[in-house]
Amino acid sequence: MRGLLAVFRREFELYFVTPIGYVVLTAFLVITGFIFYGDLVQFVEFARSSPPGAEPGSVNVNTQLVVPFFFSVSFVGLFLIPLITMRLIAEERRQGTLELLLTYPLTDFQVVFGKYLAAVALFALMLAGSLWTVGTLFRYGNPDPGPILAGYLGVFLYGSAFIAIGLMLSALTENQIVAAILSFAVFLGLWILQWASTLASGSLATVLSYVSVVDHFQAMSQGIVDTKDVVFFLSTIAFGLYVALQSVAAQRWSGE
């Protein structure tokens, strides 16, 4: 446990020793802030233009503001998460410090999982920075907290799954730029599978829909927490960590 915490602390501090942590946090907060402001302005204009006798529910802050905002946050993650994961193992391999790290009394699991937890902690910090949007809604309105909590859970699981995949790809190369490009390409591919599933039919459409992260995230962004969606994200995390673990183990044996 002490070794795991040591790796976690080292990796988390490295985000702020280098500019990466500050750049990612600033970019995330600025972009999502502008997106929320734009969505809020559109929602307010729509609410004002609705006739007094409009049907109940025709103006709904959760479906017309919160859900689109969570989708925007998840889309921004496509571009920023590769920056979080690209150097985790690739840069260590390039500099030769991974071999040095593996000489310490640390297990491969502690090395991989410690790095993963540090990246997830940075992502959680990014999400925490966006909580002011929720505060604004509760300050001036009366949104349903259930969908908001489910949406944040969905974004967190979505980001954690992508971080595991990014870590896996970082473990398979010695170049962090290559790791970032590969991560973005895979993330984008998993994102557009939802669009591809609408064009397919039969069993292929079912498979594409299940593999698509959008379909699993969409329900949670609407306040529906389904076991199959949670299992999908946890399975993706497990797969990414397993491949990364095998890559680090292979590096240890080749070093010996």
C-alpha cells in the first residue's frame, strides 16, 4: 500500500512540476465555462420566448441545459485526456527511468495502478472545478439533483475508462506524442461508433451500439444509472489496466 501511494504521489506531483497539469486544468475550465455560458444563454432565451400557457415540462433545465452540458464536457475530454495519459509510461520508457523504477521494491501493479490513480485524480480535480455550474443552477433555479449526480458519475466513469485506455497506449510506445495521437484516434473511434450503429442493422448495429461509449454515457447523462453501463465502463478500465500491466511486466523481464 505504501508503494502504491508513493507512485501516486510522485505522478500527481509531476503534473504540476511540468506545465501539463496547469494547461489541462485551465483549458478544461475555460472551454467548459464558455460552453456552459452559451448553453445557459440559449436556455434563458428559450424560456423567455415560451408562451405562458406552455405545457408543463416544455422548459426543463435538466434535459435542455444539464444533459447538453455533460455531453460537451465529455467531448472536451476527447482532446484533453490524451494530454493527461501520454507521458505516464511512454516518457519513462524513453528516458530509461522505467527500468530504474522497476528496481525499487514495487510490484508491477503498484506502478501501473499508482500512475492510473494519479491521472484519475487530476481528471476528478477537473470535474470538481466545473461544480460552479451546478452551484449556479441551484442558486437561480430548482434543478433535479438526481440527473446531475448521475451525469457527473457518468462523466467520471467515462473519463476513467478513457484514462485506462490512454495509459495502455502509453505503455505500448516510447514516444508520448505518438501515445497522445493514438489515444485521441481510439477515443474518437469509440465516440463515432454510436453514429455508425445508426447506419448499420441487425447484429452489427447491436455490437456497435454496445461498444460505443456514447450510448452508455447517454443514459447516465439523463439521470439513468443502469448496471450494464457501469459494467461496461469498469470492464473497459480493467482491460486497459491489464494490457498496461502486461506491458510493464514484459519491460521488467526484458530488463532482467
